[in-house]
Amino acid sequence: MYRALYRKWRPMTFDDVVSQPHITTTLKRQISEGKTAHAYLFTGSRGTGKTTCARIFAKAVNCRNPHDGRPCLECDICKAADNGTLNDIIEIDAASNTGVDDIRELRESTVYTPELARYKVYIIDEVHMLSNQAWGALLKIMEEPPEHVKFILATTEIHKVPLTIISRCQRFDFRRILPEDIKARLLYIAEQEKISLDDEAATAIARISDGAMRDALSILDQCMAVSDNITVSIVSEVSGTADRYALYEILDGIAEGQSASVLSDIDKLYAASKDMSRLCDELIFQLRNVMLLETSPDNEKLLGCLPDELKKLQEIAGKLTLDKTLALLDILQTTGDSMSTASSKRTALEMAVIRMCGVASKREPGVSDSAVSELNKRISALEDEIEELKRTGVRTSSASRPERPAPKPASMPQNPEPEPEPVQEPILFPQWDEVLERLTEVNPGCAGALSESRGIIYGNRLMIEVQSEFFLSLFKKPENAKSLRDVVKEITGKSYAIGARCIKKDTAATPGEDKVAELMEKARREDIPFDID
């Protein structure tokens, strides 16, 4: 029966693992010296070898004839582990075994000694999917596991793993696999499978896979189903990506602000069933190359392109400034993030490229090239003058500016007296009954405490006089004060600074201005001040 390439060519020993020497070297040394931990945590993006290394470790730590920490692949333990028939290596998919009962069952099984091997090794994949209760059950057994038990937890989302679990594990972070390592591995596998893999095609697959070996092998598997002679055009057809020359035409059109031609290019790619999300990702990748050329033109190692593509990218970079390139990247990044929920990915991308064409060709209306040149000269002259002022403190080009006439002294006294503020008479709040009626709907408790109360307006202040001290305690709570302010503003359309005080029943209905000022000052000192927030 045919086996997928990523299963057929899964590494069997640590030496076959690609781009993770910082992990495989450490694990081999631990095994060879007999200093392995009871729990490990493997984290990293998809397809970087987490589960593969977990299986190799489980096999090596139980191997009867290990060689410098490597499994021998010949003993009964190694053969049973490779065939998946070794009961002492237990793989659990946490995505489908998320409950506390599943972890309790695991915990109960740990009391039994291994059947054939030295250790029982539990590999829990996608461990971040466990429920909160399951984490608690797992933590209990990981604190003090039996001597014959080891745990390997694998996850792509380390931030979802509780710190109490992380602190009890040796953590290993798997890096994205380098494109050159993926390319070399693909060419080796293609040679073993007796198929022809173009060098450019291998480079394209390595770039599309984004650091995941499993994704790269899956794409190669699909290409093999199309032809035994795999070229970059076949890779483009299978993966749904655009031909790189089509990408450069789109970017060139964007740089020149030719939205019509860019939309036409996208239409052709859409008609050819190219994936719009993948096209957006490819444009981001190539614009990143343009950005790097603009910021570090001599460091070609950072670029993810073929040598013959470099000249085209340099031409595009020459048509864009760094600020415009960053703006274009920002538009594409935002579009790429929103494409998963967009009803039409094609429309989302078309809207993005239209905005990008506008950014690339943006210039202030009515400004000619000569005006821009003249403005740049004036800016340079001003910068030179500022630098000279900083150095000497003397203006160097004052003759070029017209002197401003000195201001004539105004005919006014040296110390003018401030104009007195207009006197505002205190009045009873005429809409107080409406406020109480509305407040009954909004805050009945607060309204009930305002029985036989009245409001007095003095300028932009409103003082509430009540005959019960109970309201004062209510009014000190921010939510009650806020509801009263909101109702007053709703009724009057104005915002007042509100204060409150308790009065006697025989107090005059309308005090004079002096009395109001006195009462307000007393309210500020003793009861509740104004401007309560």
C-alpha cells in the first residue's frame, strides 16, 4: 500500500532530524549519560519535528543497544516501536482526549510497570487542548511520577500551557526549518524516489512550506502525482501559487500605480484557479525582499529569491521609497489577516491592490516636479541654518528674511484691573419635578431619598437641598451621583456641577445670593462638594 512521503521518510534516528541540532545533540547526550528527565516539553510551529523527536527519544531511551544516544534500530524494542506495536510507548492525542477522565485513566495506568521496555513513555500531542480540570489531574502525576514513567508533551501553542506544567518539564523550542535544509532534503528524497526535481522547483517548495518539512513533503507528493519531472510550473499549479514572473508584473504595476493592469493580472490568476490567500502571502514575501533591498542592499543572504530574480526586485525597489514599501506591506498584512472571514477573497485582494496603487503613486494635487525640487532646496537651506544656529548661536541668513516690524505699544494702563465677572442670581431649579420623575425610572432608590427636596441653580452649579441625611450617603456613591448628573443633563441639555446638603424644614424657599454662597461653601466643606465624579 502506498504511504505518503512525510510518513515514509519520517526520521528514524536523531541524525536524520533536519535543522534541530540544538535539540538532538542535547537529547543524545542525556541518553548516553543516563541523565534523562522525567518530563519534556517540545514546542514549535507545525512540521518542525516535535512528534518525530518524541518517538525517537522514546525508542532510544528503551533501546537495548544504544549507540551514543542513538537507537540501534535492530533490537526487538526498536522494531516494535517502529511498527507501533510496543505497548510501553503510549501516544495520546490531547485534541480528542481533553477531559479529566482521560487523564485520570492515564494516571491510573502509570502504576503498572513496563511490559518489555525499561520505561513507559507517554507522548501527549497537542497538549494545549486539555481542559482546566485535565491540567490539574496531569499536574498531580507529573509532580512525583513513578521511576519507570516519562512524559513528553508536544504543543504548537506554548502560551496555553500552564506555568505549573512548564516548570516541571525540560523545555525544547523547535525552530522553523531553514529553506536550504528543506531544499537539500527534498532533492535527496527525489533522488531516492527516482524522480526528477528541478532545482528551482525545490527552492519554490521550500519557500512555500514556510519552515515546515511535513508541508514540503506533502507538496512534493502532490507534484509526483502530476509528473515524474517536476518543474517550478508544476509546483505553482499544484500549490495554487502564482508564477514568480506574474508576481513581479503585479508588483511592477503597483509601483507604477497602474491599477487597471494589476486587476487584469489578478483576474488571469483567479481564472487559473490560483488561491487568493496564497497570492497575498506571495506578494508579502516578495515585498519583504523589496524592503530588505531598500534597507540592506548589500546583504543578499537575507533575501528569499533566486539569483535571476534579484535584478527584477532591484528594479521594483528603485520605483518605491521605503515609506511606501512599508505602507504597501501594511495593507497586504491587514488584508491577509482578514481574508479568513472575507466573503470574497478575490474582492478583498482587489480592494487591497487598488489602495496600494494609490499609495505608490500618491502626490499632492497640483504640485509639479519643479515645485517639489524647489521645496526640497528650501528645506535643505533651513536645515543648514538650524545646524549653524546650534553651533554658533548666531543667525546666518537673516538677510534672506524680511524683518518683522516691532509691535507698537498699546495705549493701555500698565496694570489693568481685571473685569469683574457678571453677578448671577440664585434661582430655584424650575425643572426639578421632571428630574425627579425621570430619576424614578432610572434610579428609584436615589429618587425616593429626594422626597421634599429642591434644587437651586447658581451659575453653572446645582445644589440639592434635602431634608434627610440618608440621601447624602447615597449621593457619595459614584453610580448614584452619575445617574443624577445624566438625568439633569438629559432634561436640561446642560452639564452642572452638583452638590448636596441637608437643610431644616423651616429654611426659606428662595435664599438670597449671599445665603446661597454661604450654603454652597458650607456644602463644599462639610457635606458633599461639587464636581463629584
